[in-house]
Amino acid sequence: MDIQVFADNRLLWRDRTYRCALGRSGVRTNKSEGDGATPVGCYTLRRVMYRADRLAKPKTRLPVAPLTPIDGWCDDPEHSRYNQPVVRPFDPSHETLWRNDNLYDLIVILGHNDDPPVPGAGSAIFLHVARPDYGPTEGCVALAAADLLEVLTDCGPGDRIRILNPADVLRK
């Protein structure tokens, strides 16, 4: 069973609907680096990372690892580590996963553009914690922390997230 994400900021899992935040540029089929869009498609839930100094280890059947202050994610399309985890300090462009805000206290790494990564096709697309006002993401899907923890309790290897194309939803 897939987690389903709709362009109107709804996430459906196990017959329950959750409010979510999506990319500032909406949902797109042609994702590119830095466009702020959430990519349409179906992506495997790879693993979970979390801030052990802020949260207990999440209950899930997915692989789980604590974040550290040196964790980063390369978003430089010209670098060989593009759309892959990196150890900071790291000179090329990257995201810092150990953040002062709570957005990355809990991250689900999605299998977007990772097998193998295509330079410029988008990086660091995660399922993570939403801002309190559900403000837009840079292209990720975000849920309230309690909702994300609840969803993860039922997730395991092979589960996927399906981000639906608004045009396809309208045709049904």
C-alpha cells in the first residue's frame, strides 16, 4: 500500500487523511534542482533519520539512524556526490541536516532521483516535519511531527510514497 499525496496538501495513509505541506512551486512532473517543486512520482521510503537529542527513536520497520551535527546532503549537480549524504564540512553546495529549527528532527529519505542520481533532476526530497503554519517546503512533503511519527509506525521495507499529478486526479 502506498502513501498518497495530493496537490491540495493532503496525505492519505491507511484510510486516514493528514494535512501536509508541499513545495513552494507546487507539484510538478518535470522536477529540476532548485525549482521548489514537489516531484510527481512513486518513491520508496529508504530510511529514517532523527535528532536523538530531541526525539526518542521512532517506532517503524524502516531502517533508522540518529542524525549527527556533521550530516549533510549534497545538492550540487556538478559534484559526484549529488543527491547523496555527505559528511560536513563539505565545500560543494549541500543541505545541513542538523538544523536549529525542528524541520529535520525526523526525516524519511525518499528514493527520488537516487538510482542513479541524474545531475540537476532534484535532490534532498524528503518526508519531514512541517512548519507550525504548514508553510511551503523546498520540494519535500512535510507533516506535523506527531502525524509523521504515527504514519511511520505502519511503514516498513518496500513501502512507497506516491505524489499524484493533479491532472491525473482531476481525470478520475
